[in-house]
Amino acid sequence: DAGKGGYEHYMLKEIYTQPNALSNTIEGRIQDNEICLEDFPKGTFSGIDDVHFVACGTSYHAALYGQQMLNRAGIRAQAFRASEYVGSNPGPVSDKTLAIAVTQSGETADTLGALRQAKSQGARVVTVTNVVGSTAAREADDSLFIRAGPEIGVAATKTFSSQAVTLSLLALRLAEDIETATPPEDKAELLRSLEVLPENVEKLLTSTEAKRIASRYAGSKSYFFIGRGLNNAVAKEGALKFKEITYEHAEGFASGELKHGPLALVTPDTPIFVLFNGENDTKTLQNAKEAQARGAPVIAVASEKHSSADIADSFLEIPDTHPVWSGLLANVKLQLVSYHAARNLGRPIDKPRNLAKSVTVE
Ligand code: G6P
């Protein structure tokens, strides 16, 4: 219990220490509005023309975030589930392919299998991991450490935030190195708002609304999470966290996909968390209204005074920030909702049934 530092669960501690974890992740990596990544000085990735992310579980969702960051810069990139990558033909792989293995532990068998396959086919392999000296770090050509500190709770929390930030920094480096890429025009603003991300997480941790929402919607049949673009990754992660620790049914979708199937499941008994980040929000709002018209309670996750507040049944407020980081704030709110929902149900939060922190079999 000493390791919990006064928190009831490791997971809660790991949620609440995210400002510190994120500060460590960022430390020294932004200097004078430029990205400084230890082993990856400017020019490291010139010649790369395709990026394959391979990862599992929560790390896969961080990889989806990374993929979006690269796609925004016009770089060809795809996030693969490592278990699907192994033994499949993911398309051409060459020395112009960068394979990025995203793995908190660095020991996940499926991810190691994908890393080895990409390497054997000639790709350059980088691992983004939390564990120095892990198998992934040893086998990859290069490593970038997320520096989140040890994570004990089986359900990954702070490591997702640190992975997404590390992958975003890596994506920005690639956008500078690859000639055909288009680095973001507002890079300075983007980096400035990243530097205050730890403070913004700190701010949202003081509110009790996530706890209230968890109680308000307890006992529902299913829980849905929708988001668009970067927030699609967050919607999927929000649902994964919820099912892992509450044992309740939850699914995350791309907002626009709701009407292509999942809407058949929507009833007054299926609350839907809707993530807004200031990009294409009008469309997402329309998707939320479609669910609401079928009776589903809408819980909007957005910054203060967002237009969704007018229609939402409940509102989870996050600090206003650059759209690129907004999802990471929303994700912390959703971690808290999952935590309190699981606690209300008396679940063994740090060690959910049937799950392991690191899965070393394929
Ligand atoms: C297990 C854990 C998940 C984790 C996944 C990938 O399934 O229960 O929380 O996201 O492995 O782990 P990794 O260490 O590769 O990030």
C-alpha cells in the first residue's frame, strides 16, 4: 500500500500523477520553439516515405493518435494492430519504411513479433516505450522513451498520455525531415500549448464532475464513446478503459460511423460520450443529435461554453487548448469516469479479472 502514496488504488494515483509524468515526457524536448529528441536530430528521417505503427491495446490507440498526427502533415502512415500485422502483408516494406513499435512494457509478444517482421523486411525500426532495457528497446534500431515512470495498474492511464505526446513530437520531427511533408503552420502555438498541457491536466483533476457522471449513468445497458479525427483514438481508448475496469459493455466509434450500424444499438439506456475539440465539431454535434433523437443521454466532453453544452444532457468540461491536445485532456476526464464507475461497482480496479499488465504470449 505504501506505493499507492495515500491513494485508494494505483490507477487513481497514476491518473493524478499525470501532470508530473507529462512534464517528464516533455522535459528538454522543446527548446526555443524547436523539437529536440535525444537520438533524433533534424534530418534523421529524411528519405522515409511510409510509416507503420504496430501496437496492442491502449498502445494501439496511442498509435492511432500518432498516425493522425502524421496524416495531418501529409505523411503516409498507418496504425496496425500488432497481432494482425504478424503474418500478414501490410504492403510494401523497404528501408524507406519506418516501423514504430509502441509498447509501454516493451515485452508484448504480438508487438515484438510485428517489430521483428518489419525489421526482417528491411524497415527501420523505432520503439516508443516506457521501459529502458526492455526487449523492444534492445531489438529496435532506436528507442524513444516516454518517461512516464512505473505503471502498476493493469489498465494503462498515464502511459497513454505520455505515449501520445511522445508520438506527436516524433511526428513533428518527421514532418520537418520528410521533404514532401507539410509541417503545421502553427507549430509555435502547438508547442506552446503542449508546454502547458501538464498544467491543464492539473486543472481538470480538481473537478468532481466525472464522479457525478459515473453515478448518474450507473446501471446503463451499454456505454458509447464517439469522436472524430484525433478524438476517434480517444473515443476508442475511453471505451477500452471503461470495459476493462467496470466489466460493463462499452464501444468507441468514429463519430460519423455511428449512423452506419451502431445506431441500431442506441436507446435511452445507452449513454453516449461525445468528444469535441474544435475541429469538425458541427458534424460531430449532428451525430450526437442523431443519438439523442433515439433517446440516448448525451454527455459532451468539451471546453467551457462549447455549443454542444446547449443540447447535452451532461457536460464534462476540459480546459481550452489547441485542438491537437484537447483529446488528451478529454481522455483524462474519461479515465476518471471509468475509475468512479468501477469503484461504485466494487471492481478490483488495479487487477481486473482475466487481464495482465503485459501479455507475453501470442
Ligand atoms: C495488455 C494490457 C493493456 C496494454 C496492452 C499492450 O493487454 O492489459 O493495458 O495496453 O497489453 O501493452 P504494452 O505494454 O505493449 O503497451
